[in-house]
Amino acid sequence: MKFCPHCGADIAQAIPEGDDRPRFVCNRCQTIHYQNPKIVVGTIPEWENRLLLCRRAIEPQAGMWTLPAGYLENGETMIDGARRETREEAGADLKTLAPFALFDLPFINQVYVMFYGPLASNLYRAGKESLEVRLFDEADIPWNERAFTVVRETLERFFRDRAAGRFLLHTGTIVPPPNSPFHHRNRETST
Amino acid sequence: MKFCPHCGADIAQAIPEGDDRPRFVCNRCQTIHYQNPKIVVGTIPEWENRLLLCRRAIEPQAGMWTLPAGYLENGETMIDGARRETREEAGADLKTLAPFALFDLPFINQVYVMFYGPLASNLYRAGKESLEVRLFDEADIPWNERAFTVVRETLERFFRDRAAGRFLLHTGTIVPPPNSPFHHRNRETST
């Protein structure tokens, strides 16, 4: 952030009085522009014991398989956002959703909220952000071509729970893989 | 948002190609500035069957009683954020925290994540944003002087669960009170 979205003047990084960390502060109107984590909402869509995955058409991780997920929008509930993302990316509708996992990803300033739910039918098709959408048996999950650590963490917990005959609510912090650029990423973000 | 935080040029509201809703788009550099919900993290701090509440020193709802809560910061996990807010507002440390409630507040573009936990000791004191901090028995909760619907919804569920001898994970959507200005609030926000 270089210019004030309110008045267009230059922005500086400064610790405001009474605060304990640097913020983007306008040099003219003094407005403090806070930066906060974003919420990603997604689903684990199931049909006759198989899960619906999407192969990403866009970066990051283009060509890799993922669960339907995306940023929660203003004015939207988390469940509504998770349904919307599933419709947009996989052309699929879900029945009743239940919360399954709540993950912190502090290295990229995100929180993931994943819901589990059966598909309303076996109708689905790739949306604009997907190359391909397919149902997978557990044995066929493309583990070596999956996008994002949080997808692996979600799927592993899901199959463990399903084998045990009950779904728990999962919480935890996702750590970036060792070769990830996020390993040395600073806490501050800039836009 | 009136000026582009990247280049300082004028911002217009427009529906970008492939999108389905208006965004803030820079007239010069074409950057799309997305607006997304914020996460509020808070706690239900308990000491010998009593709950720790804070009387707010600042608007909104100055003078009213609330649970410690505030915006999640970049680079922070939800549990760490909830502990930080409890220290800042109530000068108190918590033992092990467990997730208790996950609320959507789409009318103000917020998600609340509330954790339950016993206090580490009976040491507490009002921080800068609190006029007063006090432990309350259930019978003494100042229901008529409490801030925010989400606090009432959290406390009611907490006492119900405690009486039943088990804590559930609660989810739901908070609706603004009938006399609230948010009743006619538009979906779009501006900064």
C-alpha cells in the first residue's frame, strides 16, 4: 500500500499511538489502514463414497488437484460461500453441510473453513477456474498431484474420520512445506 | 475506497470480466481491490464457575459489558489472537482454549470465532479499551447492559451447555436487532 484509499496522499508505515505494531498510516488524513487475514471457505463433496476434486486451471498450483474453495465475500455466510465456490469451480450442488475443519495459515494470512457434505446429485462440470472435475475413490486420490498442503491435511483427516465412523471438528495450524518461499516470509504484508 | 492504494489514481466500481459482482477497480493500473470479511477472535474466560467480562471504554457500545474479542492480526493464529485480545482488554491469561462458536455476521462482514478456556489465575485488570473488568456468576450477568448480539448468543449457549455438562461447537448466523441501522445496510462496503 503506497497511497491512501481515502484521500490519495502518500502512506507511511508507523506504529500508531496505543498500538504495538506497524500499520499503513496516511501522511495527510491520518487514516490507519489495517490489514487482516482473509477467510477461505471450501467443501469436501461426497457422492457414493467418492470425493469430488477439481484440477486447477489457474495459478497458483495450476494443473494440480484441489477441493472447491475460495475467498468468502462480503455479505455472505460461510456456508453460502462454500456452496457458491463449489458451484463456481465444480458446477455441483451440495446437500446439508457440516463444519469439518478450521485451519490457521498464518504464513499467508488466511483462515480455511472446510465443510463436509454429500452432493445433491452426480451432476458436475468444470467451471472457469477448473481444467477438469472428477469423482475419486480414496485409493485413486492423486496425492502426488494435489495442490496446497491444506488440501492434503483436510483429505487425510477426512479419510481417517470416515474409516473410524465419525466426523470430528478439526483445528490446527498449517505449516508451509520446507521448500516453500513462505518459509522466510515476513509477518508484514503489503498490497 | 476512492483512490488506488497502488498507484494513487481514481477508483471506479465495476464488474470485472468473468466476475459477478461490483469491485473497486483502478482506472489507471486496473488493479482490482477486493473487500472481504474480517475475523474477530474472542474468549469465554472462566474462573471458579464465574465468567470474566469487560466493560467497554470505547465505541461502539461504550459502557456496555462484553467478552474479550477483537480483530485477528496478520501472521497470527486464531488461538494466539484470542489470547492476545484477552490480555489486552482484560489483563488476563488463559489455560487451554477450545473452539466454542463460529458465527457469521454477514450484515457487518465479520466472522466471530469464540474460544472457551479457564483462566490461568484470578489476576486480571482493565486494559486501555476497558473501563472495568469483573468476574460474574451466571445469576449476575448484566444482560441489560451487554454489548453486541453476538455476546448474548455466545453466553446463552455457554450457560446452556455448562448446565448440560458438555460443550458443543456452535455455528450460526447472527441477525442484527430490529432497531439496528444495519437492517437496511447494503451488501457493498466502502472504506
